[in-house]
Amino acid sequence: MRKWVLPEYIDDILPAEAEAIEALRRTLLDHFRSHGYRLVQPPLIEHLDSLLTGTGHDLEIQTFKVIDPLSGRLLGLRADITPQVARIDAHLLNEGGVTRLCYTGSVLRTVTSGVAQSREVLQIGAELYGDPQIGADREVLGLLLSSLGAAGVRGLHLDLGHVGVYRALANGARIGGDGGDSDLFVALRNKDLPAVRELTARLPTAWRDAFNELPSLYGPVHEVLANAATRLPDTPAIAGALSALRTLAQSAEGMVEALHIDLADLRGYHYQTGASFSVFTAGEPNAIGRGERYDGIGKAFGRARPATGFTLDLRQLAALIAK
């Protein structure tokens, strides 16, 4: 093997692309700043237990691990900047009220996140801490959509989800909280209807039928919300989740060309606590922006805070704009 051959899914960025990415980075950071989001710059490497706190449960398989020759401790190369920003908010800033932060930098992953993507992602994003209300989710979603508009991306398609619906069903059926539902949520996320039927066959009728409805509760917002209200159990948690989705959909209607809800979208299930959103556009197989609510993410750092935010991939966006 030639010494200068790079690892798989790791690439150099040459001048024309590098200039486009840098211009995009400046545009987005200026846009974040104009909305009150302050820039932080966490380190590329940290103690592994810090990186795998909160959201880290889902990131462990994506994290490169090394031994620190100075301390002998296990370190991790960050696979996502979100846990680091949560640590900064909870442990270093320790501010009262609402805190708005943004960031940008490289993250390194052991596996790719989507079709033809690099394992080194040039991540940029924004986080809002300290506000548990739906207005915070609405603000962050609005910032995501307006940021893509500022970058010149048009024809946006928005998918909304809410992990609270699944959690309410799992709790009602008494299968959540101890890992007993792991096979079921994987089947739901994959929309594997035969597996869902098999895994729920012994549940009480109301919960079994509701779980079997979830994979089909995908499509245009008004249609899905109406079907969910009649086909799912009438519990406060489910009603609250559907109300949150309705509010987010109404706030985004004028900013996107298509708007859908997917109640079986369970990515990030282990750390999500509320609404999630994914943005797509024609000609791009992967989501170009993702966000969610993940309250309590700073708990391990001594301060559990409501939190919601989103991330973008600068290289993916620059390539999309160049098309």
C-alpha cells in the first residue's frame, strides 16, 4: 500500500471546495450570531467517559478510542460536538436562564452516517439550553430552516417526529425503561411490520394495536395528526406530543415545500426526550439537517438542563450548493 493513501472514507479537501466550505461556514456563523447564538470551540479529543455522557450512549460505536500516554486514561476522538457543548453549558458557563451557543469543527466517526459520506464530518450547529417550552423547539427549527435559506438551499422538505409517542406506548404496555423494548423500537424504526406484529402479539389489545399503527403513521401533517388522534390511546403524554408536532408544523409551513410527520422515527431514541426534525431536499439522499430535544443532557456534568438543537454538515451542504 502506498504511504500516502488515506483511510477509507477519509478525504483531502482541495482549494475550490475548501474555499466554498469556508465561505459557507462564515455565512452560517454570522447568521447564528445575528440570532443571539455565541460561538464555543470544544477540543477534538476528551476523556472517553465525558464524550459518552448523555447522547454518548448512541455514539459509542462511532467513537475512535485511544490511550493517553500521559495519564494512561482512555480518550475519545469526538464523533459529535453536542455532548461537549452540553458540558460547557452545564459545567463551565453555568449561566442562569436561557443560553444560546453555536459551534463548528471536525468530528471523526468509525462508520459513515449515510450514503457516500465521509467519516470526517465538518459539523456546524446551534444549541439552546434552559427552556423546556415548545417555543424553544420552534426557535431552533426556525433557525435551522432560515440558516439553510441563508446558505442558498431551496426546496426544503421537513420531516417531524416525537419520541414521546413511542415512550408513552412503551410505558403504558410496561415494556419500557429496562431494555425490554429494544427489539421493538428497532423494528419500528425500520418499519418492519411483521416483526412489530410478532413482538407485540402478547401485549394487551389497546397497546398492541397502537404499536402496529405507528409505522403507518407517516405522511402529510394534517392527515397523520388526525389519524393518530383516533388510532392511538388518549393519554396526556400522547396528546402533548401531538400538540407539540402541530405547533412545530404550523411554524414551519411557510418555510418548506413539503411537510411530513413520522411517528416511527426513533433515531437517537436513548437520548431524545421530545420533538425531532430532519430536513431533506431533492437530489440529496441523506438529510441535510437534523435536530431534536434532549432534556437533561447536562445531568452528568452536574446540571440537568432542558436542551434542543440541530447540526449540519458543511461539506455536504457545500457540495449540494455547488450542484
